Amino acid sequence: MFLLMLAVGSAAGTILETGKVTLVEQAEKAKATANTVK
């Protein structure tokens, strides 16, 4: 049971990290697009 919780926790952590990276990438792309439009 503990191992299952550990696996779920690490999976959730990975998803959160991936989400953060995606948000940062989107922000960078938005900045680049804004600079190009100027």
C-alpha cells in the first residue's frame, strides 16, 4: 500500500513538473510572439 502511494505521489510530482515546464515554455513563446509583433 505504501509503495502504491509512493508511486502515485512521484507520478503526480512528475505531472506537476511537466506542467510547470509547459507553462514556462508557453510564456516564453508568448513573449517571443509579442516581440515579433512589435
